[in-house]
Amino acid sequence: MMPRRDRRKGLLAAAAAVITALVLLAAVVSDLNVRGQLQGPRVAVLQPGPQQDPALVARGRELSLIGHCAACHTAPGGPAYAGGHAVQTPFGTVYGGNLTPDVQTGLGQWTSQDFWQALHNGQSRDGRWLNPAFPYENFSHIRREDSDALFAYLQSLPSVQQSTPAHSLRFPANTQLGLALWRALYFRPQEPPTSAQMDLGEYLGRGLAHCSACHASRNALGAQSATHDFSGQLLPGGRAYAPPLPPLGHADAGAWTVEDMVAYLKTGHSRHGAALGVMAQVVTGSTQHVDASALQALSSWILQQPAPAARLATAQAAAPSVPESSAVMVLGERLYTEHCAACHGEHGQGVAGMYPALAGNPRVARDPATNLIRIIQEGGFGPATAGHPRPFGMPPFGHVLQPHEVAAVATFIRRQWNGAGLSEVTPLQVIKPR
Ligand code: HEC
Ligand code: HEC
Ligand code: HEC
């Protein structure tokens, strides 16, 4: 006879197998449904080259800037849209492919229908499920006519023959079965909205501009929360935290207004500070090119979103704090006076228009302190944009300060000017961001 433990194990394994089979069946059925709806007759291939409707191409170009397609589909220093950019995920690295009309390595043989399948349903021309690092959870909201305009634009680009490196993903993210399961659990193609149903701001924020791809929380399997709430997440790699939206205002500036957000997205700078790090890239490559009325719609929609629960929890977490007289605070104060006060002021008050105040600054107070640590180590450079061509930068201190010193100065500026209850930034957080 089987010992009891083995029997239980056997039963568990059988139950798991049944559940997996059911989930897979659900996946296959739902995808068949979707494909049935979507496939229909093949739409005529848009001819690459000058025959294309210039207005459609121009519209597609605008949309590609809002969608920031080039960011993930251009290798560093490589030709635009020819693929090869490495996108980090918690499960490994995937590469955005070649979107130019090259027949062998790009979208040369694609129809606008194939393209729509990819954006709307996360499925490649050959039927392969695509990795959700390609933000089709968001792009699924895109309307068909916008997809067609994007396709027309991409087909108008010069062909570049360049193969894309193979993804390097861990099991099971590297299998089609794994992706099918993931889709069954978390992905439903969206009903693309009619203009009356969804306002422009929501259409951009949830859809094409994919703000929630970074600012929404994700679960352990990398799916965005179903509600796309903007409750913030630590991005893969652990060096950047996309904070909750709507953002908290600087104490001196009050709450963010629509004008503040438009300025931030258009120029990279606002009364509440500059867009730094990854967000500087979003501004440079995408939002600065978007016209002001669209940014206005996006901004007012974002500012209307409910304050995420995560933020309230942070504000209430009165973690046991560092006593003012502790060695860490003494060290932090000394380092601040030596390295930072010349720009940010003796009392962290900053210099208007040049050096941000560190007192009453929600970015300094934020938990996790990921971005604060990174800014001290790597420096802070707001983007140079047409609207703000010559920003002041902050020098990096990573080679000047030891990790325990970075931690001490960060703890000091939090504790001294942003709330006695704020937690200590530890040297371990500096060494191991995750
Ligand atoms: C955050 C990064 C990211 C952004 C932004 C992004 N993509 Fe991608 N895209 C990817 C990755 C990664 C893949 C590859 C997925 C895979 O192979 O499983 C991909 C795949 C695709 C594919 C399928 C290619 C194929 O061979 O199957 C198309 C089409 C595509 N993207 C178009 C776009 C368009 C159009 C935009 C802008 C509206 C865009 N992408 C923006 C990362 C991105
Ligand atoms: C690729 C990831 C990514 C995308 C996409 C993205 N953001 Fe961000 N965003 C970040 C990060 C990271 C930060 C924090 C930057 C820093 O270090 O100061 C940030 C900061 C911000 C802030 C400032 C928040 C604060 O509390 O100071 C605003 C506002 C913002 N983003 C709005 C947007 C909007 C609107 C979109 C869509 C158009 C968007 N973001 C898309 C990553 C992203
Ligand atoms: C040479 C002047 C200079 C020095 C020295 C300097 N900073 Fe900065 N710092 C800046 C500027 C300029 C910015 C804003 C960057 C931007 O907005 O483009 C900034 C931004 C910051 C921010 C981000 C604030 C925000 O609202 O996003 C923090 C935090 C910060 N500095 C902390 C420090 C600390 C800690 C030190 C000392 C270790 C220091 N700085 C030294 C000039 C300086």
C-alpha cells in the first residue's frame, strides 16, 4: 500500500493537472472565440512606399510618438524602429522586434490585420503569443483606425534588414504554454472604445500612452492589476520606482494642477520638480511631442483618479524612526553640509527655479526610497526638451560617498525636513535595491 503522504501528494498532483487542463481549455476556447471574431476576410495589404495616404502616415507618426514605440523597438545607437532593444522583465530579457517594412526581418509581409492582431490581441503573424513586456494589455484599447494609421506609418519607414536577438527568458515564461496560461488568467482583449464611450484622456492613459504599464501595480506573474489602478511599482531591475498617480505635490507648491502635469509632460519640468530617470526618457521620447490638448485631456483624467490605497498606507506607516541625536543623523548632517547644502540650502529650502527644495518634498519622503538613493548615487538630470532646453543637473555622488554615507544623508534629509516618523534608509537598501 502507498504510504499516506505519497497518496496525498499523488492526489494533489492529479488535482493540479486537472486544474491546469481546465485553464488551458479555457484559454484555447477564449482565444478561438476571439480569433473567430477578429479574423474575418483579410484586409488588403497596405502598399509600402509613396502610394500611402500621407495624412494617414502623419497621423500614424503622431500616434507612434504617444505610444513611444521607438523606445522598445530601437537598439541603442541603432536605426529607428529596426528592433533590438532589450526590455527587462522579472522573468528575463525580451527584445522588441524590427518594425520596419523589411520583408525578411521586419513587418514587410504583414497586413494591417496581422498588425491589429498583435496590438489588440498580443498575437504575432505566425500565431505565436507575444510576451506582455510588449504592453498589449494597454494597446488592446487602441481603436482599429489608429492601429491602421500606426501600421501605415511603420510601412512608410525605410526598410532595415536586421534580425532581433532571441529572448532569454526563464521557464515557464519562455514557453507558449506558459503564455497561454498567463493569458487565460489575466488577459482579455478589450472592446475598443468608440469616441463617445471613453474620453481622450482615458484612451491615452490606459491605452496608447500606456502610463499604467509602469505606474500600475503588477502581481507576481507580471500582470497589471485588473483595474489599472495607478498604485505604483518597483520596475524590473530595482533601480526605479514608478510612484503612485495622481502624484503628491511639493509642500511649497500645493497640489498638482492640470497645468503642472501638462508642463511636466511637455517640458520635463514643473513646480513640483523635474522628470528624472526613466520618466525623463518617457518625456524626451514621447510626451514632449504630444500636442497640448491631448496632454491636457490625459492630465485631467489622471488627476481625477482616486488616490491609491498604497499611498495612504505609506502615509500612515509611522515606522520606528531614528532618534535625532543618533550617529546616523549626525553623519548625515555633516555630509549634507559638506556636499549638498551649497545647492539645496542649509535648511533644504532650495533655490527657486534652480535647485529643488528637499524640505516638504514628497519624493524625498516616499517609500520605497529607491529613486532618492539612485538620484544621490547617479545624479539627477531633468530632460532637455524644446520647452526647457537647458536644465540644471545634479552631479552624481556614487563615487564620492560610501553606501552607508548615501544611506545616512538620505535618512537625514527625510527625517530632518519631511517627517520625524519616516523610516531609516539602510546601507543594505543602497547596496541591494531589491
Ligand atoms: C515597453 C516596451 C514596448 C513598447 C513601448 C512597444 N513595444 Fe512592441 N514589442 C515589445 C516587445 C518586447 C515585443 C516582443 C514580444 C515577443 O516577441 O514576445 C514587441 C512586439 C511587437 C510587435 C510584434 C512583432 C512580431 O514580430 O510579432 C509589434 C507589431 C509591436 N511590438 C508594435 C509596437 C507598436 C506599434 C508600439 C507603439 C504603439 C510598440 N510596439 C511599443 C516591446 C514594446
Ligand atoms: C517606462 C516606465 C514609465 C512610463 C511608461 C511612465 N512613467 Fe511616469 N514615472 C516613471 C518613473 C520611474 C517615475 C519616477 C521618476 C523619478 O525618479 O523621479 C515617474 C514619475 C512620474 C510622475 C511624477 C510623480 C511624482 O510623484 O513625482 C508623473 C506625474 C508621471 N510619471 C506621469 C506619467 C504619465 C502621465 C505617463 C503616461 C504618459 C507615464 N508617467 C508613463 C516611469 C514611467
Ligand atoms: C551642484 C548643485 C547640486 C548639488 C551639490 C547637489 N544637488 Fe541635488 N539636485 C540639484 C539639481 C539641479 C536637482 C534637480 C535636477 C533637475 O530637476 O533636473 C537636484 C535634485 C535632487 C533631488 C531630487 C529632488 C526632486 O524633487 O526630484 C534630491 C533628492 C537631491 N537633489 C539630493 C541631493 C543630495 C542629498 C545632495 C548631496 C549629497 C545633492 N542633492 C547635491 C543640484 C545639486
